[in-house]
Amino acid sequence: MPITLPRIACVRAPHLPVQLERQRHPELAERPLLISGRPWEPHIILNADDLARDTGVVPGLRVGQATRLCPSAVVLPADEAAYQALHTQLAGALSEITDRLETVDWGDFRLAVGDLGRTYANPAALGQALCKALAVLPGCDARVGLADQRFTAERAADAAAPGGWLAVAPGEERRFLAAFPISVLPLEPETARRLRLLGLETLGALARVPRRALVAQFDASLGFCHDLATGNDPRPVQPDALPPVLEAQRECEPPLRERATVQMALARQVARLAETLQHRGYQAQGLQLRLVDENGTTNTGMAAVEPPSADAARLTRQVERVLESLTPAGGVVSLHLRFYPLRPVYLGAQQLALFAETRNQLPARLLEALRRLRQRFGDLIITVAALLAPPGPRSIQVTQGPTGQVRALLWNNRFYPVACIYEEWRERRGWWAQPLARDYLRLETQEGLVRVIFHDLPTDRWWLERRPP
């Protein structure tokens, strides 16, 4: 019979970018260390060690804010290629154990391992195999935690010795978690402060309070935190998966030097991709165009397709607009066109027969529809509906990948894995208006929900926009 193993493994190298930089700069061993330099925002903190985090520094803060909180910190520019290389090596080693692998951060993974009982005789054998995979990170502090619940496995990894593993037996979750501070929970700072005022500073103390009392005193999010503290975490491992895409690439010999020639080549690519979309019954919601010139320089542009379409003429116009924003230094030697993410055509179908009428019939049908609404619901129904304002944004939590890409959302005590991200944009306003600094994303969850979320940079908080997407 197969051996019963823990369901989830947490394999993490905490703050992998910081660990790599400390290997490169051993003279900084006693100094707080900050990593800055995202490609789209070079003055934002990308990663910070525990010394800096103890002073309140978190990823997403501006460098100026972070250095005011931690004046003794050393700020180093990010080497994302090196961090990603280490991350990819570890992912490759772990994939030899199981292909059900979820990336949470650089060097931070969750694995579904409950069905590996035919391969590993006991949790010790599994833990040793996972620790062997950590050998691809020489000199790094990496650990393994095993448990039936995701949150417990993460805390087991925190408690494990560097390079070692720790397993929590079924039924022992609550006892194991009791000594951890409430800071390991996904709490808002104000909520954490109020809990400490009530003397609830550990998970054990929080678990002893009735769940219903916490929800009544605070809100539903604290019910989820209470579940975590008692060892009840329903979140599964969500294996990494790319959104569906459709791509076409062409190598140009000789190089294309005229913009009109490039447009013609792209139009042929669009026509072929559009034909495939129509044949498969899909529409494109976004596109990416990548050009490589004779100097080896890559020019990349992206755009959303609103509304989604499989029409070749529409997609060609959109591609041409993206092309106008690119400035290759010489002749183009490679064209790469990508449509993503794709959605079935039927999702965009219009079901209201009212809008199928001809232009001459529409006014009469519209007036009749309004008359029936007033007759059934009252004279004020149309006016009141027009005055209703959309609800404001609500605070949520997100799970991000190694490059900062949002992978999952958490609200209403539910976990929503992200299937694809349609578009991203940034909003900025200065002191002359209401100050604003936000990064917006339009995305779709695996349940098919299209949502707009934004990251408020000054507060480092994520919000769900509840206006129509």
C-alpha cells in the first residue's frame, strides 16, 4: 500500500536576491541590505532582508522612504537575470520530484506531494530528496517544510534548520503553530495593533478565541486568519500554468528596412493568426509585438484589444499602432507577434434582443421597455438607477511571482488563482490634485472572473476595483 505523506511541501530560500548579494559582498554581512531597481521603476525596493524589514521596510516602498526607515541600510541595484537563473535551477531540480509546482517568489515554491507514497517510503525520505534538490543553491539558506496544510508547511519551513527539513504530523498543526507570533498572518497593520492591545500576540492565543467573536469584533478576514492559526488552511497548490497564447515568428533575410515592408509582413502574420482564431472560435484580448534589429536590439510593444476580437482588419490596425511606438535602430531581422490571452467567442455574445433591432425600430422598442419598467417598479426606478454610484474599492491580498507578477487574489476568505493578465497601466497625480500613485491590472481568474485591481504604492496595499471592468 502507498505510504501516506504530507500533502504539501514548502521549499524556500528566504530573500534569495539578498542572499546572492551577500555572497557577492561579504563585507556587508552585518548591514541591513535593500535591493532596488525593477525595470519599470528603478527607485522601488524589490527585496529586503530581515534586518531592514524589522524597521518597517517592505518591497514596493520607494528607496527614499526605505532609507528613512532604515538609515544604516545599503542599497544595491537588482541583478534580476542572476536571481532568475538561481530560481530556474531550483525549479528544475524540484520538477524532477513532482511537476505540480507553484512559484510564490524567487526561490520560494509550494509542491503537491501527497501522492508520492509509491516513490518515497516515508516523510523522511521525501524531506531528504527535497533537501538534495537544494544543492543547486550553494551557500544559500534554503529549507523544507512538510504538512497537510499550506500555512503549516510554510511555518515548518521557517522553523527548519538551514539546509534541512521539518514535517508536522496530521493533527499536530494547532500545537505546532501555537508559539508563532501573529506577524506571520496576513493582517493589516491596524488589525495587528488591535490584537496586540487585546493580548493576542501568538497564534495559540488567537486560536483560543472563538472564531465568531473575532469576526464580529473585526471582519471576515480575521475568520480566515483564525482558521490558519488553528491549522485549517483550504488553499491548495496551484501548479504554474501559462495563459493560452497564439504566436507567429518570422526571420527576415534580407533585413526589412522600410516601415511599409514591415507592416506588410506583419499584416500577413495577423491574417494567419486571425484565421486560426476564427477557426478555433477564440478572440484575442491583448497582443505583444517584438522586433529585433540588425544591432541585436529588441524592441517590444504591447496593447490591449478592447473589445476582444478575431477580426483580421481590427487586429492589423492595433498591431500597426504598436509598431508606430517602436523605433528599431536598423533593419528588422526578426518579427515575433503574440496574441494573448485568448477567450472563447461565446463569452462576448450579446444576448439582449433589444439591441438586435434596426435603427428605426429601436426608439419604439426602447420606449416600450421603459414604460413596462415604470409600470412594474414605479416612476422613480429609472432615475434612481441612474443615480446609483458604483461601490468603492476594497482591500485584498495578492500572491506574486518572482518577477512581481500577480498569481492569485484573496478576498472574502477565498483564493482566486489568476489565469491571465490582460493589461497593466500606471496612474500618477501630483500635489495640485488628489495625490495618486497606483499600478493597475486587468486580469481574469481561473473561475472566469474579469477584475481590475490596483497596487497603491505609497501604502503598499492592494485593492479590488469594484466598478465594472
